[in-house]
Amino acid sequence: MSWIDQRPDDAMDGAFMAVAPEPLVCVEPPAFREAMARLGAAVHVVTTAGPAGKTGFTATAVCSVSDQPAMLLVCLNRRANSAPLLAQNSVFCVNTLGAGESNLADIFAGRSGVHLEERFAIGEWITLKTGSPVLASAVVAFDCRTIEIKAVASHNVIFGAVEAVRLGPSGPALVYHDRAYKPV
């Protein structure tokens, strides 16, 4: 959705002119967080490795963008410790967690006190094309090269071209819904 609306201008014979957006009015953050808690989403561990170092974080804000070319996006708070490393490395992997991997989700969400590279002591990690850590037990892993980062409100929206995919063991995936992990 564009912040600039284009409407026909009668004086310009069907041409379009930009109209300034109306003031942005949003629900309060607590109401929005409560509503989002009720929106179930797959749980992923997003990882990166490169010149800036190795790190990872838990994310539910992951979405496909296109299949030609294969592309997805990840949202990350700009204040997160992983944000500058991911931006500098310009590569990342989205690892979709299996139903029994809530402990990994908590570790990479920072709920355990384990930080940055130390988080990789749990689980079996391999690499694909970009060198980003790939969780061997992930339901699926998308190995990506960053093509663009957009700052939107408090978060970065990171667009990645998918350079490799690894299908892991079949079985239920982990979902976060109503502030709890659930198998699907």
C-alpha cells in the first residue's frame, strides 16, 4: 500500500497527481500487541554469519515476497543486537522450527541469557550457499542474500533473495499463538 494516493485530476485530462496522505491514526500499542498475540505464526530462527560475526534471533515476522525471483522478507527491531550484524553480513538463513524446538526458540529470543554466538552451542548447525548457519533439524531452511533493507517504524524489513533451500525432516512445525508455542 502506498502512502501517496493517486487520483485523476480533471484539469490534466486523465493524468494522475499525488495527494498528501491523511494523518496516520493507529490503535494504541497494547491493543495492537494483544491482537497480534491472537494471530498464529510459524516460529523461525533467523541466523547470519560473516565479517561482522555470527548471530541469530527468533522471528515470526517472516513472509514470502515472490517466487520469480525467489524472495522473502524478515522483520527485525533495529534495536536488536542482531540487527547491525545481519545488515553488515548481507546474508541470512530462515530456519523454520519443528514442533519440539521451543527451547531453541526461547534461546534465540534472548529468554535464556545466552547471547550471540553462544546460542549455536545448542542444536546441529551446517551451512549451505551463503555461509549462514542452517539448523539441521529445521522443517525448512531458506538461505538468503540480502538485497534490500527498509526502515519502517521501529523495525527493519530485510528482503532476501533465496539462494538455497533445504527441506528438513517432515513433521509438525512450531507456531506461536496466544502467547504460547503450539505444534501444527
